[in-house]
Amino acid sequence: MRSPFRGRPGPLRKLGDFLDDRTGWRGLVHEALYERVPGGARWRYVWGSTLVFAFMTQVITGLFLWASYSASAQTAWESVWYIQHEMAGGWLLRGIHHFMAQAMVILLALHLLQVVIDGAYKAPREVNFWLGLVLMMLVLGMALTGYLLPWDQKGYWATRVATNLAGLVPLVGPQLQQLVVGGPDYGHHTLTRFFALHAGFLPATLVLFLVVHLALFRKHGLHAKQPVTRPDGMFWPDQLLKDTVAMLAVMAVVLGVILVPAVRAMLAGGPVVAGELGAELGAPADPSQPYAAARPEWYFLFLFQFLKVFEGWGATGEFLGAIVVPGVIMLVMFLMPIVGRWRLGHRFNVAFTLGLLAGVAALTGLALDEDYYAVWADKQRLAEAARLYDETGGDEAKVLASVGDKAKARAVAGQFHAVEKLRRSEAFLAAVSTARADAERAAELAGRPERIPPAGALDLVRRDPLAQGPRLFAQHCGSCHAHVDPARPDAAAILAKSSAANLHGFGTAAWMRGLLDPEQVAGPAYFGNTAHREGDMVGFVQGDLQDKDTWKQADIEAVIAVMAAESGLGDAATPAQTIARGRELVAATDRCGGCHRFGDNGTDLGTACDLTGWGGREWLVGIIRDPTHERFYGTSNDRMPSFGKAAESAAPLLTAEQIGLIADWLRGAWYRPATLAGE
Amino acid sequence: MQTTKADGDRDSAGDTRRGFLAKVAALACGGLATVAPLAAGVWAFLDPLRRKGAAATFLPVTELTAVPDDGVPRQFAVVSERIDAWTGFPREPIGAVYLRREKGSQQVEALSATCPHAGCFVELEADGRCFRCPCHNSTFTRDGGIVQPSPSPRVMDALECQVSESGAVSVKWQNFYTGIADKVARE
């Protein structure tokens, strides 16, 4: 090469010459850059380059993530949490990897579309087209395997579905599934295998195919858009400029997706928490908890929706939907270069590809519409149908009886389909919001100063009253007891359905004040729906307690204050005098102590609850364990099971740990992160 | 190969201002696009530099009566809670020290079991007369002094040791840089 410089060559030039003599690098660079672009550079040729760029981004970010990731059932979620919330820049690194993977799927579709529309798959480029299809499957394989690696609820459940579908493959299905899963069940080896696939086998294979793909691309040259009307251009810098602009645009979109929430939060004046930016991390994978929010990543949503077409066909339907149909589609695509030789073949190929993408888009749209219908549904319009649906359970005869008019009944019944869709969507959205709350709570617990126990984050979540309390309560207590803030607008409706006391705020002064209120004591929030509706306590509150000569308002307040203090949920600022007066009243045998034991007031147990330590953890655990104990309701216990007392030759309904979780949750005793100073 | 033609094209186009700008722009765009993942990666990779080890604190090791006053060192485990990235470990052995006591003395000397040469675990010879490092044969007297010739640049690292009135022995647990003549504590 001629030097553009005059005079003696500089040291850099000399070094370049030295290396060129021994490696021929200038020739290689020259060959790489000075490729002719027939008809000049065009934007439509950028997709292949953006895909290479996206892959390189994944390699870079993936290697750095690898440096901090730990693939095992006890450390995968934990290490990803650490990357996301603790490591400087971890959220950005993970965010780029996560969203570039999604960008890659879109770029793949665009690249394929451009190749098919331009007829670039035809002779002599058939082999390269096939290589491209293999590359596409490898990329999708990496997306699928990568989804599991954080070992969170969504990755775990999506992978269970995907691997179960693999089990439907004829002849070798079960073996294939067991090999992929790494054993008969999901665990350490599922992660190590998926990780080896995701970061080793698949990318290594991809690089091999990519090298051949690019080599063949250079051998055949760029397939120009026909007809060529403009003069030829050069890859460097004409086409490469367009390519790099497109790469930059792709990266800008990815960064935008990560950073826009931060900008929005900043504009709204709220705090920006780096750990909450970028890729989502769900709650730790838990095979023992239902996960109704389970969905595959959006680019596989069409397949998820497609499988619904075969609902009711059983395993045959899934086999058809998940294996046969996608297999046939891949086969048609592999045959495109051959079909393309036929006169109308090319048109068929273009129509097929467009149709396929349209189908994918339509199915994705349908799936989203079903899931998010409640967001945009006209609930006003469906209000009456929804009411009738809930009342009649969709029985048309009952609807007719209720409406009276045949035409109207038919119109209402015609909306039942929409109502069902609305209900399903509402359930899904509720599951999504539960999943989000669980994820936030898990991250909050992991962030405690004492960090995650060696058994892993799932252990931490399972021992958390805030995470487990509501579930255990709903499962074991909620069929009788309500747990609803009386201030909520729908509280009355919920209380009306309950058949035992409302335990929201149990142990607090507010709860006790309600109990001692003659208007409320026989209401649904207290004894109203129980066998004690006309019991001694109701009689006392509505009778004796109303005698203003015996029970001054200050006395009642003192009793309320002392009971709240007894449960440990009282106001620490209550004057000692009030407490002393309260204790005196509660213990006095002519007041509360006439029925209730309190401390050493000597009242026999068995008549009414022991008020010593009322509402405290030990007291609550005791009553949940065995309400028929003489300390509590004794023989007058109304329906409440003895949850912690084993019946003959059977395990108790709840373990001691579960009872403790319910008690702690009712008392609001769970870990709260220290707030910033000044807050 | 189109080398001749390409060379011609390059020469005619390469000198134009437009061609130069296009090259600069292409390099800038490509560079910018690649900087983001690289920077995020390096940023996260450098995270360990922000981390500090646990502050050196006195950890209870044993009782005075468990250290015989015969001048022979004995090995004791140092037990403590420990945080390793995301995992918080409950109390477990995190290292070992050698303790020894002279005849009739109430003072206990503590030596770190880490060899000052390259950080291996120094072992006490079976007869209790000297320490020997299994890696490069650094040999130390039982009070930690160097027995020459030795690859170790300094004597064994003494640790601060306290004996409470009730006889509880605790040691200030810290690590020192190895391979240098000076005893410098790691932060």
C-alpha cells in the first residue's frame, strides 16, 4: 500500500509493516472492508449486521454476567438478586442482556423477511438460507434456556411447560425431557444443564454456523435489490455507516427501555432505585405455590395462544400444536429455496412468510387481549350481565326468571362470554400483581443486613409472615374469619359473607374499641355471625357497660388501652396511670374479672377467655393451636378447629411454624427495611 | 475477488471529504453502540473493589484453662458469623489461630495460622517444637520466629489477644498482606 505520508515512515507505520510482513493483516482488513455493494448501500441490508452486533452484545454482557452468576437451585436466584440489587451497574448489565435478547428476536424476523422478500434465498444462496434458519433456531434456543437461569417463578413455570412439551416428542419424549431437565425432577442439574446450553453449547454452535454463514455471504456477495439502477457502492464506509447507525439505534432502544422508567420517576420527583430498573426478577421459584401469572416471554406468546386452539384434544392436541405444526412450518421454510425455483414459488414463499408473521402477530394480540381484557373492557356496559352472571352462575333459565323478558335475557346471556373473559382477565391481572408484590418482598427480605440464609431465598420467603400469612389465612381461616380494614368501601359486603370475627387489627385499641361498642359487638365484625351472638359478652357490652355510673367513658378507654398494651400493640405513650386503672378494672371480679381470668385475679378458667397476654403472640398461637383449651373458649368453642392439636393418628392441620406465621402476620410482626434517616 | 476495482474505488472516494466523514461517523456510531455493553460489564466487574472485608474485631476463641501453660502452641478455630456476597452464614469456623502460654503466665500469645510467605496454612510439627508451612517449607520457632533459611519474608503474624477476668480468650481477627517484609493489615 502507498503511504499517504511523505518522508520517512513513523514508528507506528514501521510496526504495521513488521506485522503485515508476518501476518498479512492489511490484506485481511482490506478484504473485510472493501466489499462491493451492487447498486449502492441501502438501509434494507442492515439487518444481518445488527444481528451480529446484537449477538456480540450478548456475548459481552453474557460473559460479564457469567462472572457473577451461580447456577444452582440455592444460588441462582440469589446471585441474580445480588447482580440486580447489590452490584454497581449490575442492573444495567442485566437489563442490556435481557432486552437485547428480545431485540434479537425482532431483528431475526426482520432479517428473514428481507431475505425472503428480496429473493435472497434463491440459487446459489440456498445453503446460506438454511444456515440462517439453523441460526434462528439456535437464537430461540438461547432465549428459551436463558429464561430459566434466574430461577424465579416465571422462568421456572415457563420452563416446566416447555420441557413437558418436549416430553411429547414421539418415541424418545420422556427420555429427552429427563435429559434436558437433568433428572426426574427440576433442580440443580436443570440449572447447570440449561446454563451449559445457554452459555456453552448453543453459542459455540452458533459461532460455528455464523462463521460459515458470513463466509458464504462474502463468497456469493450481497444479494442486491432488483433491479439495480444505481452505481455500485462500497461496504466501507457506505454500507457500514448505515449498519452502525442501525446498531446504535438498536442499542438506543434497548437503553431506552431500561432507562425510561428512571427518567419518568425522576420527572415525577420520586426516588430512582437502580435495582428496580431493567430486567424483572420474580420471586424465587417455588414448586409448592400456584403461579397463575405464568406466561412465556412475549415472543413465545403466539405458541402459547396457538396451543389453546387444541384445548380439549388432550396430549394429541398439544403434540399437534407444539410439535407437528411448528415442525411443518419449519419444513416449509427449509423447502423455500426449492419451492422458489417454481414460477409462482417465490410469491408463495413471500405470502407464506408474511402470513406466518401476520398469524404470529394475531395470536400474540389475541393472547394479550385475553390477559389484559379487564384493562380496556367497557365494564359499565357489562355491569348488568356481570351481576346476573355472578347471581345465576350463567344458567339461562335462572337469567330468564330474573329478567322476565326473553329478548333481554338472550341479550344478557350473549354477554356472558365477555363476562367470563373479563373474570379470567381480572384473575390473571390479580395474579400478576400478587407475583409483583411477592417479587418485591423477596428482594426486600434478601436485602436484610443479615442477608440470605445458606438454604436460599425460598427458605427466607417461606418463613416470612408477610408473604405466608395472607396465604395461610385464606386457606385455613378465611372461610369463616374476615380480614378487612373496616374503612374499606367494600368492607360491609365482605363482612356480611363472614361467619366469625374480623381479625383485621386484632389486638389493637381500634379492634377492642369496636368490641366494646354496643352497635358493633353483635355485628358481623365481632360476634354477629357466631354462636356467641346472644352470649354473655354481647349481653355485657349492650347491658352493664352502658351503665354510665359504673362504667365512665374514661374507664372504658382505660380497659381498651390496657388490652392493647397486653397484646404488645398498644400506644407506648399511654400514661402509666391509665394503664394502672385499666389493669384494676380488667382484673376486678365485679368488672371484666367476673368472667375473665386476668393475671392473678383468681377467676376460674373455663368461663371466658384468659385475658392475660391477650392478643400477644403466645396468646394467639395458643388459641389457634387449640381454642377448646380452657384458657380460651373451652367447651363453648364455636366451630373453630384446633389447628395445632393432632387428632388421633393424624398430623395437626397446621405446624407450629405455620401457626406462628399466622400469628405474626395478624400482629403485623414482620421484617420492615429501615427507612432512610429523616423519613 | 474485486481487489483492483475496489482499490480504484477506494482511492477515488477515500480522498473526498464525504468519504472521510462517513468513515468517522461509522466508527463513532459503531464505537458508541459497543461502549454501552462493555461499560456496563466492566462497571459490574469492578464491583468487588467497592467491597470491604469485615472490620477487625475481637472474637472469642476459647477459655484460658484450655491453653496449657507449657509453652507449646495449640490450634483453635475462630468462629464467627460471616457474609459471603448474598449468603449470610450463621456462626461457623472461619479460620484458625495458634495460642500458647508460658509457664505460670496469665498472658496468651496468638499467632495467625496464615503463612506470611504465600498464605498457606502453617502446621505445627507433631512434637510441638516448631511450625512448618507445607507449601514452601517456611519454618518457624514455636513463638513464631523465622528459622533460616526460609522463603518467608517475616516472622509469623502475631494477633492481638485479650484474656477477660473470667478467663475468656479472644483474638483480634485480621488478615495481613503476604510476601512482604512488613506486617500490613488488609482493610
